[in-house]
Amino acid sequence: MPKYRTGDIVTYAPASRVRQKFPAGAYKIVSLMPHEDSQDETAYRIKSVAENVERVAKENELAPHE
């Protein structure tokens, strides 16, 4: 069962060790990605409140925004 719902505000912290340039701060859950058989974790489309680009993030890369 997904931890977050469309419209929730979260903080994004990518698990990758590769330095990625992305705005810090709040991200809005845009939608839940379709679950694939090879996928062991829920994925979401997220959008920073500071820019107009959507990203895909796994559930373990997200935390509730404070």
C-alpha cells in the first residue's frame, strides 16, 4: 500500500551517491507510478514547488515535509 497520496508534500533525498542537482525543499506528489512486476518498491511522480520539472522518486527517497 502506498505511503503517500497525490497532493502530499514531501522532502526528496535521492538514494544515489551521484551528485544530482535538484532544488532542496518541498516536493508535491503528482501521481503514483504504475507498479511493475520487476519493481519492489512504490514510485511516485514528484514536482518541486520551486521549479516546473517533474521527477520520479522511489518511496524510500521521500520523507514527510516539515
